[in-house]
Amino acid sequence: MTSEYDYDAVVIGGGQSGLAATHHLTARRLNTAILEATGEATGSWPRYYDSLTLFSPARYSALPGRRFPGNPDRYPHRDEVIDYLRSYAAALDAEIHTSTPVESVTSTGGEGFAVTTGTGAVFTAPRVIAATGSFGSPFLPAVPGRDEFGGRVLHASEYRHPAEFADQQVVVVGAGNSAVQIAAELAGHAQVVLASRAPVKFVPQRPLGRDVHFWFTLTGFDAAPLGRIVKQAPTQPVLDEGRYRAALAAGKPERREMFTAFTSEGVVWPDSTRTPVDAVVFATGYRPHLPYLAGTGALADTGVARQRQGMSLTHPGLGFLGLEWQRTPSSNSLRGVGRDAAYLVRRLRPATAQQREHAR
């Protein structure tokens, strides 16, 4: 049996992006629904690895309208972020529908959108914001021989704790914050190689005694053109107080150039040497997770949203949040998504209103 619900706005995804969007929508007195596929509105955070620690202090890691509790200069752990998101969601003046995965979004011929869910419910609204992030679409690069490899291949999204790799030979692929953090943690329990196409580049976490995010704010780093300089770099720098640089210098983990192929027992390095390997962890990022928009024309053939600064280029009233580099280097992070949400909600006019303007 199909149930129908009508709102001023529907937000798909109850993670940090969806919660920030809902804050701004409800501040404008818009009747808003959040549709979250999992059992609670905490996004992908409960599925991150156990030891994950933010690289931004608490004072820079809050969503709009609610400070992050505790010492503002500390670096919160994963479970602290989960608790923060729970309390943030509970304080919102919106209806949050959990365990409600979205299957499709269709245009209703000028009246807005119909959002069909796996529970059989249909939600209609003149505004829809796709805020499902990218955790649901981990990227694994194609490497020759992978099908022959007899060990374990996993993405960083599946990694939880180093104990399960105790005394194994492990390769971690990547050169970003997650890759280095996971590889250094694993090196205390296993023999680990960090494989990357380019050397790891470090940025001091606290230059001149202040966290780098203080300087980001002071200099306007998140705004163009400074942010675009970093975007064009071949590898993104790793924030470090010295711990990870020292670990690599000590060979725990060892860093090597990316392997060229898998074998049945391990990997082949660029110098043709072979190493037996038990597991390979790819910390190689994600792609936008927007399967419910397939076939609408709102996505390019690659699955990337057709958007500019979060506004759909194809569907009036449709917006996006939490996309990597949507507007700034921090668009898909706790510290930046609130600004993007404010920008989007100010400009996301109902489909009917925008279409009337174009008809004049």
C-alpha cells in the first residue's frame, strides 16, 4: 500500500549535509522531511573505522546553530561526532524518517518532485536536496590481476580495527589523510606498506602554534582562488603534528610507489619484484552516491551531478550538498557543509516559481 506525504522540502540523507540543509530550511519555516536509509540520522559516521579522529578541532567542526561540546581546541573522535549528530538531529524542527531508503526521484510536471522510497511511501515537494554524500560509492581503481589475487581486497570504508590484520602482510593504497592514518595504525600490528603514485605530502597541523584551520579561516583558504590551487595538486596534503611523518621515516609503514599488478599470492612492484600479501586496503576515495537520480537527466553519464555550486543545471528546485569540491575544499566536511547549505537554501527556489520566471 502506498502512502503519500507532502512537504515544502524533502532532504535525502540524514548525515551532516542533510542535517545542515534542514537547519536552514526550517529556519525559513519550510515544512521539511529528512529521508534517511539507516536507523538513525548520523550519516556514515557509525561505519567509519574505530580510531578515526577529526583533523579539524571541535571549534571548526560544528554544524550551523549548535556548537560542538567540550574543549573547542580538541580533535573529536568518531563516536563524539556520532553523539553530536544525534543531538543535532533531535533538536531540528523537522520530521525525520529513518529506515527509509530512497529508490527514485521523478519530476511531477512543473509541480515539483515525487520521491519514492523502499518502504512504499511517496513524498512530494517543490524542493528536493540530494545529500547522500559518497560513502555508499567507494572507489576501487582497476589493477591488473585483481581477480587472481587469493588474499583480501577491501576499501577503507570496510576497515574497522587493526586487530583483524594482526601479523599479516598488508598494503594500504593511497596518500591522503585516511590512507596514512590507517597505515600507521596497522603498522603496530602487521607488516605494512603504504603504496601511492606520488609521495605523501605533509602540512603542519599547528603552524606557529595555531591549528591550520585557524589560518584557513584567517586567509580565506576555502574561497577561490586559494582552494583551487590545492584542488589542482596531484595529491592532497596530510595534516600532521609530526607523528605520521616520523612513522614513515621509521618505515612503519614503509612507503613504496604504487604496485603495477596483483599476483595470486601478492603484488608486483614497478621494479618487477614481487611481495606476498595477505590483504590490500584501498583508501582511494569515493564517488557521488546518487543512484535514485539515475535516468532523470540530472546526472552526467559518469554519475556526476549536473550542478553548479549545488544548484541542479537540469531540474529547477533540485539541489545537491556534500559533494567533494562542490564550492570549496571543505564542501564535504563538517567544517564546510554548513556554509554550502546556507548558500544553497537561499537560492533553491521551488520548481514552480523558477519555471514561472522562465516563462515570463
